[in-house]
Amino acid sequence: METKSKYGFSWDMLGDIKLGRPNLGPNTRLEVYRLMQFCFRDVIEKAHGTEEADRIFYDSGYLAGTHFYANLIEPVQDLKEFVSKLQSLLRDLQIGILHIEETDLEKDYIIISISEDLECSGLPEKDYKICTYDEGFIAALMDSFTGRRFKVKEIDCWGTGDRTCRYKVQIESQ
């Protein structure tokens, strides 16, 4: 049984930015976004452990991707239109630069990269990948577009020394 959330997300929670920020507008610095993201992650991980923090970030990305698709992308007719619209939105909203690197339709997977992403581009090198939120976000976009379930795994990350974040996007086995 699912319980109702006090802060349940809906698109209208983004608010009327022109009304609420007539002088500052819709933009802020990337450092502010990362300050919020990494402080959330730190608090959640200390309270619930790394595995649960990763699950929460993946699920949060998935929720965001579902709403992003429904409110900014849908309706689209085919894969080419979907990718084109997604690339434009990610660039225009300064989320990142998306490239489709490889498609293997026989094995039902796609390799995509997102460079200059919000989460980790420019961070110092660590010994772990960072973009769990993005995995969920991408999975939700693909699920929403196709009506099928996808699993998404980051295979390269700026945080581990690569200079782009790369993801394997694969249809889940039935």
C-alpha cells in the first residue's frame, strides 16, 4: 500500500518563476545545484547507507525523467524525433550535451554519452561513479517513450577520470 507524500511531486511545484523571481529569473550557478545535491546525498548516505542513497537518487531521477518526458517531450512520433527533441532540451536547459554513440538493435541496447553534465563534469577524480540520478532519469525517459522497461548503468564517468559520462541503456529482460 502506497502512502501519500506531504511533498508529492507534480509539475506545478516548479511554480511561476516570472512571478516569484522577477529580478533574479530562472537561472542559478551550478555550484548551488551541486551544493544541494551532494549535501542531500551525504545526509541520506549517513542516515541510510550508500546502497539506499543510490536507490533514492536513482528513484528521484526516475521520477524527474517521467515528469520531464510528460511535460516537455511528449508527444513524439519516432526515435529520431525523440532524440532530437531530447538533445535540444538538454542543451537549451544547460543539463548536458547528449550523443548517441552506439546502437545494437539485435542486443537491444544503446550507448549514450552526456558531456558537460550537471552532476560531475569538472569534479576531482574519485574512485567511484557519481551519476546515479542520471541513470534513473535516462531510464524513465526511455520507458516513457517506448512503453518498455529499461535498465541504465553508467559505464564511464567524469568522476572516475573519463571526460564524459557514458551509459549503457538496455531493455530489461522479461
